[in-house]
Amino acid sequence: MKRVPSISVLFSTGLCVVIPMLFYWVSNKMRRHDPPWRQEQPKDPIQRTMLPAGSSNDQYEE
């Protein structure tokens, strides 16, 4: 009774884990440099008043 999967199954499983993780990581790196109008407005009322210099609340959709 063989309990260990073949190398090709292990390799495919590894790719199924690594490829989505790479896409997630690259996406996060790219989103870090989004312009202010692409960023989501904070939900907390206190955070709304603490926007970066040069930005205003009218840039964000309600």
C-alpha cells in the first residue's frame, strides 16, 4: 500500500500553492504605490480627519 504521492503530484501541489502566493505578493507590492484617488476612504471618522497632507475628503467616493 503506497501512501506517498508521486513526485509529479507533489510538484503540482507545490505550484498550486506557490503561484497564487506570488500573485498575492506582487499585487501587494504594486498596490503600495497607488495614487491617493485609488485608495479606499477610511471607515473610521477619526481616520477620515487624518488624511495625508495635500489631500481632501472630496477625493473619495461616499
